[in-house]
Amino acid sequence: MALKGLTKSAHEAKPQEKQIEDFIVGSTKRAKNLEISQQVYRRFTFSLTEEVSKEIDHLLVESRVAKANRSLILKAAIHQLQKLSPEELHNIVLNEVK
């Protein structure tokens, strides 16, 4: 009993090798096209109550965005506050002071 035919022929292996090579070449081209971010991030410290910190974490979970973090939640809040009129912003801040 012979075991001929159990190995892949050279003809069958070539398409897979070609796919691998195409993937490698394509990823190299895509990596070259990536732009280097010019944005500089600085770390700032500010105080939060435990309750506010938990609210930020809750919003993070509720956003259901895989790449979201606490900083993105705060940025989103800032963008929403910027849409308010000066009077509306004043009233919201005033309510937080009380």
C-alpha cells in the first residue's frame, strides 16, 4: 500500500504562498501610507469626586465604543458644552457650584 498523493503538490501550495506574499506586500504599502500624528498630548491633573469618576466610567461603558477611554468621554462632553449658548453654559456651571 503506497502513500502517494497524501502530500500537497507544488501546484496546490503556490496559491496560498501567493496570498501570503500579497498580504505582506500590501501591508507594507499600507504602513508606508500612514501619517505620523502631529498631535501632542499633555497630561493634566484635576480633582473629581468619587461619584463623578464613577459617572465617567458609566458613560464609558454606555458609549459602547471599543476604543473609548475616560479622556474621550471628557472630550465628547466638552464638544457638547461648546454647542451651548453662553447663558446655557453659565446656568449649567452655576448649578454645579451649588
